[in-house]
Amino acid sequence: MKRILYLALLLLAFTACSKNNGEIHGTAEAGDVVSGITVKLYTIETDIYATTTTNNDGEFWFSDLPSGNYYIGATTTIDGDVWDTGNTPQVVYVSDEITKEVALSLKKK
């Protein structure tokens, strides 16, 4: 009986630890440019958590994120001009097994 209880507890612990984490998927655009935009994900303490770039369709992904609040911002340089999301990046809450959709529109500085 003890073995069955032990195995049941072990299985429960394994299942709890194997949850899928959240994901952020989005698009970014700077004027007519959508490809190669740098997108940064920050922790709530404003430390950089991850960085990626947009694909040819302006899409980006951050996967396997622990639950919590994140800031997200983007920047690129076009013909010597800097484009970014400004000083107020979006705050995104991510929780287990949920994909958040984000749209970033960059403005020329």
C-alpha cells in the first residue's frame, strides 16, 4: 500500500512540474518595415529576459515563459532613423499554457 501511495504522489509531482509555460506571439511594424525588428522581453524588474527579431511577416514569439508580468518593446533603424515603441512598453501577463497576442507599432524618434 505504501508503494502505491508513493507512486501516486510521485506521479502527481511529476505532472505538476511538467506544465507547459506561457507564450507571447505578436507582430511588429515600423512604417512599411516588418522584417528584422528587434523585440525585447523584460521582467517586471526591467531586466532583459529574452530578445528576438521579427520574421518576414513581422511575427515574433517568446515561448516557455514562467507565469508573471513582462514588459515588451521593440526597436529598429531604418535609413539611419531609429524607430521604437517609446518609453511606455506594453505590460503582458503570461500564465500557464496560454498564448498572449501582442501588436507593436513603432514610431520614428
